[in-house]
Amino acid sequence: MKNKYFKLNKDYILVVGKENKGLIYDLKDGNMIELEKTWTDVLVQLENGTKVENVKSSYTYEVIEKIKEETMGEFYDNFIYEEKNRKGTILPPQGMQKLPPIIQKCYIQIPSDCDLNCKFCFSLKSYPCFVCTKSSNINSIDSKIYKTFLNKLLNLNVHNIIFYGGNPLPYINTEDLLDICLNNEKRPEIWILLHWMHIRDNKILELEKEIYKKINFYIIFSTSDIFDKENEKNISSFMETLNYIKKYTKNFELTFVQDSDEIPEFEIKDTLEIIINKYKTKIYISELLDENNKSFMNHSFMRITPEIFWNNNYYHPCLNGTITLNAEGKILPCPSMENEIIGDITENENILKEIFLENKIDKYWELHLGKIDKCKECIYRFGCFECRAIETKITKKLNGKILCKEGD
């Protein structure tokens, strides 16, 4: 053992942060394993090619024994370089995007109004891009511009197109826009994002079932409209609406907005579990953020895969692959970053092409957490998901960070 070298296997990546904090990313089982500083020091020396007998620590053999027992590392007669497990991104093209670029999500805002007046509508919240918002646009673009944009978008490599706004269903041109998407040979996934109450009393899905059977839905509901003590029928009405959506659409996912703290947590949890088990769907939990109360933490840890680790090494975990057209014709990096305007289709109908050719989107897609001052030395940054839009709204800086204590 003394004359040998010892290294972590290719599925395990050691990351060291400030004050010698260390963490092993397990790309095989998805775990993030935080280390004592003494263990970090041993593994740093071993990973850098120090012979076992020359490692300066009294913990050397304890560390090696445990790592070997967990089949996370191996002895070698010579110091070798072994490429870590990679899948997906190998190396990002420097200064340019691959053409056609991969657009994971394109949001398109429909200039539609909403009469629900939900109290969470204009509040800061987590997962804002999965929550409906009332359109406040006065100078909205016409259907011709929407169609021009869609036709140019569909020439690129777009995976998901998400129509959002107040209530996109009654908009006179919605079905024409859906037809353009559905008749394209690339057939991206098409989504409509709206509040459940807009479907509750609406028979449009049933009347136009040939279209909506091919469309996915993001459905928003909240604590205040489901657990309304003055109207106990709301939950049953909501479930009936979900049954209707399930019957007449391709698929749906849900966003639950916690806009009230008057309902016991166990009651909410039990209801959400019933919904998940019944409909086998995802539920995103959106929490309201009070700017005067920074207890809300804008981060969540993901199960690690090679794709996630290497993506987060080069790109932002949420902004990467996302682009938005709002109802005024502005091109944004995400629907909740209204002030980050990349271009305007009303001024240049070829702006989508120019955004990629001139690398204007790279500023946002390549904003990995290593470029965020508070995050760059955090050992969790390769497995962390955050909303950049929330931080930008609060700090007034694109790379600002307040709502996290992990980096302290």
C-alpha cells in the first residue's frame, strides 16, 4: 500500500471550496457527499498524485479504507490520469452556440387578460416561470408577428414551446399558433400555462379536442383557492377539473402556489400526495417571497447525474436553453427577467437569428454559478438549482445573490 497511489474512480468527483471544505459528487448514484476538512486534505493530496506513504495526514489510512470499502476509489502502481464520467456536454463551444442552437424551452406570452385577481399574481415567488401572470402589456404585437417568430423558431432545434399569459385559451389566434407548431415536422412539445379556474367552466378543450389532445398543460392552483374554508367545494371542483383536463389533453403538470399560511402543513401535504398518486404527475411548489423577510432560500439540490454536473459546470442550471418572446415583441432570457431585453422583433424580424449568430444569449446561458460571487467557491454549485430572475429583481444585479446561506 505504501508504494502505491490511490485515486477516486471515474464516477466520483472531488470539489474543494473555501476553508478547505470538500464534497464528492457521486455521478453514479446521484449523491453529494460532504467531507470533513481533514478528509478533504487527504483526498486532495491523493488526487494530485501524492503517494500514499507521502500523504501528510494522520487520517490517510482511515480515509482510504472507507473510500475503498464504498468502492469509490482504487489503488494504482503508477499515477494515472483517468477522464471522469461525462455524458452530454463535453466542452462548450467558446464564444458561439452550436447551430442550430438547442432551445430547451421557448416561452411565448399571449396578450390575454385575466379576471381572477389572485393575490400572488405580481408577488415574488419561486418557480415564477411555471406560474401564470396577468398580462399588463398595452402595445401587444399582432398575429402576423407571432407567426413570423414561430416559423423562424421552428427552424431551430426547439424542444418545448410554452404559451403563457393571463388566459391564453380565449385569445383569437391561439389555435392558429398551435396549428403552426403541430404541423411542423420537428414536432416540439407544446404547452399552455394557465390557472385551473380558466378551464373549470370552459368547454373549449372538449369542443376542440383534435387540437388539445396533442397539447400539454401547466396548471396553476394555490392554497387560497383550493383550501377556501368558505367554499369547501373548491377541492372537489379542482379534482373534477383535473379529470376533465386528463381526458381532453395530452398531458399536464401542476404548480402549487403557497399563498397562505393559514392551512396546516400536514393538510396541504396530504392533499398534494393524493393528487400525485391519482394523476401520476409532477407538482412544482412555488413559495411567495417577502422582500422584507429573506428567510426564503433560493436554491435546491438535485440528484446528480453526469449531464447535470457537466451542464452546471459550463451553464446556468435554469437559464441555459431558455428564451422568451413577450407580448410586446421583446426577446428575454426568461419570462420573469423583463428588464433583460436581448432584442425586439418589432424592430427586426430576423432578431432571433442574430441573437445566436452574435452570441447575445451566451451572457445568460453561460452564467454558471462559478460566475456568481457568492456561489463561486460553494462546493454545492454543480448540483444546485436556483432562479436567477428572483435574485436579479432583489439585488438589481444579474450576478447578485442574497437568498442563500450555503456560501456563508
